[in-house]
Amino acid sequence: MKRKILAITGIRSEYDILYPVLDAIQNHPNLDLELVVCGAHLSPWHGHTIDYIKKDGFKICDKVEYLLSGNLGTARAKGMGILIMGLVQTVERVKPDFLLVVGDREEPLAAAIVSNYLKIPLAHIAGGDAAMNNADDPIRHAVSKIAHIHFTICDEHKERLIKMGEEPFRVINTGTPALDRIRRTPQLSKKELFKMLDFEVDNEEPFIIVLQHPLSSEVDDAYNQMKTTMEAVNDLGIKTVVIYPNTDPGSYDIIKAIEEYRDLPNIKICKNLERLEFINLMRHASCMVGNSSCGLVEAPFLGLPVINVGNRQKGRLNAGNVIFVPHDKEIIKKHIKQLVFNNKFREHIVNNTNKYLYGDGFAGEKIAKVLYQINIDNELLIKKNAY
């Protein structure tokens, strides 16, 4: 009898990580897959990205609209309550063998709570990571203490989970599935890419990517922080692709700052990008600026240098491609110029980057294999500390 896997996804960035696992599960002869789609996927403001999931051909068994319109943590907390109620009904109806989640947002924590009370094993991807100064960090660890099986993205995270008391048999380092999709994404020429983006960039002309999210401990500063980054890239006049932030509190302030630069010829603003476009932007860019986790986890695989602005991502493992800088316009400009125009400096960063710190690009198949083979018994379901 086939095992049924119920995956929960709430935002495009997390879905892109999850996609190779979903694809591997769907192609496994002894696994069935269904999805709960929720959060930003259902929001026109964030690109209504459920359309991408439908295009990918996965079976959506339920949609849960929990994203409340607001710029504060209260909206996020209340929304998670709505999500838990929706998930309970879905899980009771679908009766999965496993719940599957990734990361550190509302969806994994809501699924963990439902999993615990309904006695359905939870598989969690990317546990054991650590990021300072952000509400997501304790959420990730809370999910880990409930999850029944962990698929970590590097050995250090595996070791951290075991030190947290997780039994070693539960913790498997597969690498991040995000690299699977990079490996499988077709290459576009620079000309093809910017024709798709409707942005004029010459073949030999450098460009940078800006992707910056709010930090929960610095929400009140989100607008000014984004304004500083935008002023830096605008002062330099380098062609820049700016991508909208996630849905965390403070995101509206970041969007407000971004939109003030909407009509400038050197800046292209994108609410959302197809994976084909985003991966090829990373392949061709001189550097990425902001504070996205993809700068630490995915960019090394492509040899892309990153300027991480501010405190978001501090404390996380650095493959060697990331330069941490404060919210200071002149310092941001200095490092962009070094990475764009100083070939020797850029080559030094690239040559000293561990491209395979977070895996080899074959995580999806590894995770699907474990979900099929692992015994669902009391040893799995009844958790205890290893110490």
C-alpha cells in the first residue's frame, strides 16, 4: 500500500526549496503526494503563486487562507491560529502517513502542532540552522523538538539537532533540495534572460540583484534600512534587479521604499520571478545585495558573491561567499564596487567559497527514499531526549 505524504507550503521561496522533494515523491512508485497551499501563495499582492504550483501539476487537496493584511506580528500570530484550524480539518479528511514541511515560518509550526495532537509523524527539512535576531530562529527549533524525522542541509545542523537532544536515528543530512532545482534549471544566455525580464542590459554590462527582507527585531527600521540599500545601488548607477520581500512584519515598509525607485532606468523591480529567471539571474549577476537566506545557502553553489546587509542571517554558516556589512550606504557602495569592478577581489571570494557545503543537488531523491523506507512505529512516534 502506498504511503501518503501531505506537504504544506505557504510562500514561493519555501516552495522552491520543497519542489524537488515533491517531484521525487510524486515520481516514487510507492508514495502518494497531496499539497495544502496557503499564505502568500493565495495573495494577489504576492503574485498569486498558487498558479505556479498548479502549472507544476501537483495535486492540491486544500487551500487555507490565513494571511491577514497587516504589518505587525499580531497579524502573523492570529493568522497561524487560522492555519492550525484549517490544517486540522484537512489532516482528518486526508489521513496522511506523513506531514512534510520546510524551514522556520508559520506553516511548519502549525503543522507541528497538528502533527503532535493528531499523532501523524512530521518530516522537517532544514532543521538545526541558526540565525540571530529573528523570530524565525526559535520557531525552527520549536518545530525540531516536535518533528519525528529531520532532513538537515549540512553536517553542522545535524550535529546541532543531536546536541539539542534529538535521537541520532531521526537526523539525516541530505543537503538542501534548493540545489536540486538549481542543478536542473536550464541555462539562459544573458540576452535571453533580460528579454524575458523586459530590462535593457548589454551582454558585457554588469548587474546586481537586491533581495532584502525585514528583521523581526528591527521592524520599525525596515523602511530606512531598505532606503539605505536602494540609495546605495542607485548612486552607483549599476543595472539592478530588485525583488519584493517576503510577507513578514515590516514587508509593507520595504515595498514602500522599493517603489520610490520604480521609474528609474537602471532599476528593474519585480514582485515575483519564475524560478527559471531567478536562477539565471544568480548565474549571471556580479553579486547579490540584501539579506536573503538564498545568499548563504544557494548562492555558494553558483559561485555568487553576496553582500549581506544588517543583522539578518548573522550566526548562520558562511560558505565563504558572504560579506557582512552594516546598514551604511557608503560601506554598501564600497563592497559592491569591489565585487563588480575588481576582478581579483571577486575571484578571491569565489575561489574560497565551499560550493558543496549545503549538498550536491540530489536531496529530493534521498528524502523520498527515507519517507518510504522508515518504519512508522512507536519508536518513531514516541519522542524522547537522547541524553
